[in-house]
Amino acid sequence: MKEVQIRVRIRFIDYEKSTIHRIQNFGEDLWRSYRANNRVQIELGEIDRATDEINFLVRDTFLQRSLAEVHRLLKAHLMENEAIIDTEPA
């Protein structure tokens, strides 16, 4: 069975409240969590340019675990009520 790539899109609904600095700090922590994981493709360059959303690709078999990590980091950054997370086939 072929694995499918899923695009995870984390949108910050009020980027003035979340601020670019906080969004990028969250993204850098997310990148650190996944940089050695071959089931996730996340680009540090995109995170460094992020203003209101962060995207990454994940294998469908790892989607639930990756979303758990996203939620854990949002909570750690006190941003759990500031983001909407969408997923779609890549």
C-alpha cells in the first residue's frame, strides 16, 4: 500500500495577537521536533518567512502523532486558541 503525503496547514487566525515573532518561535520548535524524522517534511526557511501560517507535509501513517505534537507545542507556546489546523492530501 502506497503511503500518501498529507499537507498540514496551521493558520493563525489573529496574527496581530499571535505576532510574527511568536508564530516563528512556535514554528522553530516544531521544526526541531521533526528535523530528524523522515516521515515529516518541514522547511526552516518557510518558517523563518512565516507571518500567519505554517505548512508541512507528513506521511498519512504518522498524521495523528504529528497533530498531537502540534497541539502540544501550541499549548506550550500559549497559542492553543489562536490557530486553526487543516489537513488535505498533498
